[in-house]
Amino acid sequence: MAAMRSLLFALSLSVAVPATSAQFVSAPKDLISTKGYLDIPVRYKEVPTGICETDPSVKSYSGYVDVADDQHIFFWFFEARNQDPKHAPLTVWINGGPGSSSMIGLFQENGPCGVDSNGSVYNNPYSWSNASNMLYIDQPTQTGFSYSIPVPGYVDDATADVITLPNNTCPEYAAGMSCGTYSYPNVTLTANTTEDAAPNFYRTLQGFMGAFPQYSREGFHFTTESYGGHYGPVFNEYIEQQNAHLQHGAKKIKLESVMIGNGWYDPIIQYQAYYNFTVYPGNTYDYLPYNDSVSLLLYNNLYGPGNCLSQLLDCAARGTNEICSTADSFCANQVESIYDNYAGRDEYDFRELTPDPFPYEFYVDYLNTASVQAAIGAYVNFTESSNAVSQAFSSTGDDGRRSNTTQDVYKLLRQGVTVVMYAGDADYNCNWLGGEAVSLAVGAPHFSNAGYVNITTDDDIVHGQVRQAGRFAFVRVYESGHEVPFYQPLLALSLLERVIGGRDVATGKLAVHPGYKTDGPLKSTYRQGNGTVQWKVLDPDATYNTTTNAPNPLKKSARGTLKRSSRPFKPKDL
């Protein structure tokens, strides 16, 4: 199976299901039914204050866009906090996977709230809704709260597969597992390639914008991460194609910007970057995880005759599902997974050993409480990642395909769309060295001659560097794992504000024009050293400090056992 470009890796999905037993979900009866553009059915409700957004003056809505028979896409919308939402820009967020819920982004990264270890909601002062109306979408079907057909079932702890049951009763053989209501896990009832997922994403936008014309804009901003390196360019090029041949009853949607965090764009480039990050030239934390023998094993599995690179090139040349699926499985198991087999560290933040408590997972149990599900109108229990969706994409080898991502980025730039690729430099899975190589492969005008400069933010701390030419930029984010808004929330919010405002990434003070270019060295050479690299497994209730870029210290109690610091938990520690 191909690697998950998401919070989770392959079949290690035990944290994707609730720790407590889920419940069988009663179909909500209080959703408002309406129609969007293209006559697409939409069902929604207003979400009560405190379920996520804590400000009673800021509204949020959740529900489903029924994009096709047995294809029900979940959305959760939040009004902008600091401006009139009827005039604020609209920003869409989707997570990757494939099959990873966008509730990851909402609750762990850039949404209005998070959930602490007590299951309590707290405000996120760095929410991207500070700058924009925000729309989170669970796609494709069967991802997160989206569903095809609701069925009784349970999640197998060993495989993360949803196993259907004959009725709403949890049998003895499923005791201790998460019995409840889930989407029917049929791989034919979801997308199996990036291109296949694009039409339903487009229909979701058409449905939402028609149902909520007060928040609808001709222009919108698209944000994503991880497998979004595939989704972002391809989905938005599809939207541009639809605009060129607009259906009767459809709304023209003009994409204004795309932001992609730690994206998985080009497997031929990025599988090689696993060697670059762990062996040569190595990462900037002065930590190389392999001895000489393992380094040689990795090199051979990557470059040896008939091995990973050869198979990926064969996939690119011939493109059959069998060839591409075989290639990606080989590369995932024999190249990428060497890190998991030998390093014992988190793929998404290699500073931490596994299991890694960051970003916080407490929201998963929260979303599987009956009261929360009733408040948002959910039809099924929440799963952080869908194994059925992952298997569907794996069957076509989509993870190992280039999917025209770099070409589509270039097309978007030619259409006047701003594209910013950003990458936390402690992430191994979609590491910044691979992302940087992809940014150069795009061929954006004058980008190869641009140089790296520091990014300034309100705290006067340098959190990263940017290389920008015109509307195209690549950002290296210091001391950050895969989910940048969790580790560097101020920088992430500043990026969004500057991109939406058409300002330069480095300072936010200059209007970007075609001739704009950063002037600096062609390489980002800052080295952190291994001061924030952890050498012991962290406490599962540890909290992360975004000032020190390390876990908050645990204090010893009178009995000599470790406990959390007695100071109040504050969102700035996220």
C-alpha cells in the first residue's frame, strides 16, 4: 500500500478511530434542505456556539452537499471573525491522505478551536478565520464525516478496515472495538485517482456557494497540505477548465490563490528526497538516522536496476494502474518505510520518537460524542482517515503518479493565480528538500534567479525563509513538522493574510507584481542543530511550546512521578 500523505502512515491507523466505543448514529432530522448552483441538493444547520467557535457573534454552519447518488460530502463553514463575513474573502481547506479528514486541519491546525486532554474546547487565537471566511471539506466520499451509505459496523483495530454488521448491535467478537455507524466501505463508492476526485470537489463548491450566496464569491482561495500537492494543482486546473465551458446554472468561480503545505507533488523527485533528507546532504538538524549499512540499503532500493526510481519512470512512461500501483507499493515499502523500520521516529516530525503526542489527537474522541454529532448534523461516526479511500487510490497507483502537478501549477501561474508552496523543515514524509526541488521544476518565470530572504512577523522572530518571483513562492518553515499551522501558527496565519492581500510573503508590505523577486542566496542554509530533537518518548499528555519549539517541561510531584506544569494551559503553547 502506498504511504498516506496525511497524519497517518499506511495501515498504522489505530489513532484514527476513537479510543472509546463509538455509537450508532441516528439520522439527523433538523437539517435544512435547499439547492445550490447546478441544482445540487444541500442539507445544513447552524452549529451552536461552543461546539467549536467560541464567539457567539460569529456563525458557523455544517452539513452535506449531495453531489451524486450515494455521494454526500460533509462541510463545516466558519464566518470571518474580524471583518464583515458578507464581504470577507472565502478560503477553502482540504486535507490530503488520500482519505484524510479536513477536521485534522480544523482542530489541529488552523480552525477556530482545538480540544484539550480533558475533552474541552479552547479558542485558537491564530485561526485562519481571523483573515477569511473558512470552508472545510471532507473529500472524497467516505472521508471523515462524508458518506456513501450509512451502515452499522465496527473498525478493526489491526487493519483500520470498517467491517459491516447486520444490525445496530455490537456482537461479542467486536467487543472493545468501535461499533457504530460508518460509511459503507466500498471502494467503488469513492474516487480512486486525483483526477477522479476533482468533479465532486467542484460540485461541492457549486452546491455550497448556491446554498449560501451571502458568503459566495466569484473569487476564492484554496489551501491544503500533504496529498494536497496532488489535489491542489489538479482540482484547480479542473475548475479553470469548467469556467472556460461553464454549464448552464453554474457559477463562475475564479481561483485567486493556492497555498500548499508540505505537499506531495512529484514522486520521481520526492522519493529521491528521502535519501537527500536522511543521508546526503542531510537535514539541518544535524541528525542522520542511519548507519552506513542502512544508507547503502536505501540507496540500492532507490537507484538499483529495476528498483524504485526505475519503476516510477516506467509508471510515468506507460501509466497503467498495475504498473503504477506496483511501483508505488515498492517505493513506499522499500524506500520510504526504511525510516519507520530503522529510525523509530515520527515521519511527520522527525524530532520526535514514536508515539508522538503532537499534534493533539483529543479532538477525535470529541467528534465521536453523540452531542457533538447531533450539533453538526453528522450521519456517521468520525474517522480521521478512510482506509477504503486509501485502498481505492492505491489500486491505481495514484500516489506514484506525477498527475501533471507541476504542469498544472505553471498553468495556474499563467492564469494569474498566486501559488505558495510552504514546508516545515522537520517533516520527513513530504520533506522540504523534495518540495524545494519541485518548486524549481515548475519553471515559474524568474524563480530560478530569485534568492532566499528571511520572513518577518510581528514577534520579530525569524520563523523561516522565502524564495519568491512574482506570484510564485516557496517557503521553508523552521522548527516545524508536517502540519505547519500547529508548530508555527503566527507564521502560518501571516502567510494566509499576505497571500489573500496580494502582498509579498517576506514582509507583507509590498504589492506583488510580475517583476517582483526576492534577492538573496540560492540556497537556504540555516542550521538548527539538534537542540529540539527529542531522545526519549514523550508523555502522551505533553504540550508543545511554539516559543521554544519543544515540549513544555513536566514537573515532578511530591511522590516523584511526572506531571504537567501547574500553569494554565494556553493556546499559544500549541
